Amino acid sequence: MLNPTALKCLHHRRRQLAQQIDQPVLLWSGVSVARNFAANCFPFRASSHFLYFAGLPLQNAVIGLEAGQLTLFWDEPSPEVALWHGPAWSRSALAAQIGAEAHAPLSAVPHWAKQVASLPASTQACRQQQSEWLGRTVLENRSCEPASESARSDLQLAQAMVQLRLQQDDFAQDQLQQAAQITVAAHLQGMKTTLSCPSEAALRAEIESVMMAHQCPTAYASIVTVHGEILHNDVYPHPLEPGDLLLVDAGAETPLGWAADVTRTWPVSGCFSSTQRDLYDIVLAAHDACIAQIAPGLEYRDLHLLAAQIIAAGLVDVGILKGCPDELVERDAYALFFPHGIGHLLGLDVHDMEDLGDLAGYALGRQRCDRMGLRYLRLDRPLQSHMLVTIEPGFYQIPALLNQPNLREQYRDCVNWERLAHFRDVRGIRIEDDVLVTPEGGQVLTSALPTQAAAVEACVQASKS
Ligand SMILES: [Mn+2]
């Protein structure tokens, strides 16, 4: 399953880690969690930090990393397991697959090394085993000053992971391209079948069927909704009505764990209304302008503010906001309609390394800002070559925000509420692509999926002919 390029990259990652940290490192892959009884489990997902060095999603495995060498700790299943799950690999064959230098049963983990650095295992059962075997708990709170030597080495490991995983190597890029391609195909299937889909649920099935056919799970719960104003809407109860806008935020994850994250918004009927089209084009202008700016060294936060500026100016043009766009950005008035950040890191995780808090997203010494327009910004650091980021501006009418008395008061002079009422057929619009930072600029991995309103309409109408 791992080709020579993948193995070469895995060895390189292991050597890079050794340069960043002095201690030996232990990482747990995790175990599947029972849904109701032990033999019926939720789908297994290996820990991303484990996957980064091991390459394959092994269940109930631990890897030891020291001086660039990998030891695989794993127990061969009992012969009885083969009755239900078929034959398993031998440990030595598995070790050879992932290019491990040594292998041993799990019982050898507690004796492998003293003073190891680690990261919290992803499931409760594993965290318990981890504490027992290490004789301590692994640091979870990275915001405070580490209180012990072991907490210091855990933090050092977390920082090393960030340094490594921020930039996508050849193996990662190959996987991320695959995830992007399958995701594009899934969205196209969604667009092409919308006219014959009676409901959100039926459309979701069309979209996810393409991922399943490629043996890919979804990288996160798909959003397929006519209520795009509910930002993380993961229920699918509504029928599709001709005047509705559909917001689809769905991404595949490759079998080796690498994610895509793509959003498109299209009209159920195949034709945007004039109000929908006006706002769609504003969001698209912000999307395009941000992607055109992407280059190493650029501050990601400046992309957010660029999107804010374009959305504010666009909303002034259509009469929803009043005043000077610069001032509306300074006062965060645009955030009434675009309350989230312009995007985030993408890699093994859809919000890459968010399990480490803001350690990956925020450059050293930077912290989340409390301003309404910036508090949900997940990434605030200068872009580097081979980082993968999303660009995802949006426009929403979120009742929970727009009906807040204090906000209505604060922005009384900025919003033309009567004019806004004309746009009631727009509840939520978002356009999101995955962009690799290269020395030449942004490379959009998901560019095969149209964004221009007319091209999106053509895709939805394609099944008519
Ligand atoms: Mn996203």
C-alpha cells in the first residue's frame, strides 16, 4: 500500500523529528470505540500524529521514535480473530510495510525507554493505558507554563509536530491531491443530481456515494443543507424547494487519512435569483482576491482582512451596509454577515492539528484576538511554501447574531434592515477551496470544481439535457 516515495518521506519525517527533539517519542494509534457492544464499533480512525510517522492506519499500535529509527509495538491478533475478520498480517510483515527498524509486542512498551515525550492518545481507553505505561499523564493543556520536566518534553514534541506538519511533503501532497480530486468528483455528482433529488438527505447520499466508491470516508460530517446559515449543520431533514440555495461543505479523506475540505453553494432550481446572484458574486470576489494574493511570507490574517474589506464594500454596493468599507472593517460590522475566519490549515486533519489548540494555527507569541471579526480566525501566521490552507469566505443571515439586541444597537447606523429584507432568499453562502502555498503562488487543488455562478448553474442543469 505504501509506495517507495511514501516510504522515503516517512523515513525523512522520522529523521526530521530526531533533529527537533532530544527525547525518545511514543505515539499511540488508538483503538476503535464500541457503539453499543464490544463487537460493534464506530469506524476506526488512527491518530493523525501516529499516521504522520507510521503511514498506515494500524489499530491498537504504538510507535517508538528515537534517532530517526522506528519501533513498531503491536500484538498479532489471536487465531480466533481470523474467523471473523480474515487473516491478519504478521508483525514482522507489518513492520516491513512501514519501514520500521524494529518491532515488539505491546507488553514491551513500558520498558522501551525512560523519559519519553508523548501526545495525548485519542481515546479514553488509550489515554488510560498511556498513563499507566508512562507512569504519568500526558500534557493536554498547552496554554500554561509546563510544570515538570515531562510536561516540558511533551510541549517540545507538540511544537516539533507543528514544525513538521505545517509543510506538506511529496507523500502528503500526493494524498491531498487524491482527496481533493475525489471531493471535486463528489461535489460534481451533487450538482448534477440536484434536480432529481427530493431532499437534503438524498443529495448527501449522491455526494458521499462517490467518496465511498473510492474507499474514502468523509473527513468530517458533511454539511448538505438549505439552511447554510447554521454554520456546522449536520442534519438533513429538509426537502429541496426550487427557490432554495444549497450549501454543501463536504470533503473526502483518503484511506491513509489525508483530508479535503470543499464548499460550494448552488441553487436547487439551477438558476440563482438576482438577489442570490448579487451576494454570491460578492463572496466569490473575496474568494478569488484572497487566492490571488497567496504567496510565501504573506500574513494569513491579512487575507482575512482582505476578504472582510471586499465583503464590506460589496454589501455597501448592494445597500445592506452603510458607510465607508474601511470603517466597517475596523468596526467589525462585516462580521455580522461573515462571522468566521477566512480558513484554516488542512492536512491529516480537516482543521489540521487543532488537537494541539492554537499551537499550530497561531505563530509563537500570538494569541486569539477578542474582536468580533477575528475571534474565530483559526490561522494567524505567515504563509510558508508547502502549507495547505483553505480559503472560505461566506455571507450568512444568522438570526442568533442579527437579532441580538446589543449588536443591533451597536451597528444601528451600519445596517439597512429594510434593504436586507429583500435578500431573504439568501440564508447562507460559502465558497471554499484548498490551496497549496508554492513559491510561485497559490495552487488550488480543487480548481476543477467551478466557482463562477454561470458555470455552477450549468453543472446543476447538466442532467436536464
Ligand atoms: Mn473549512
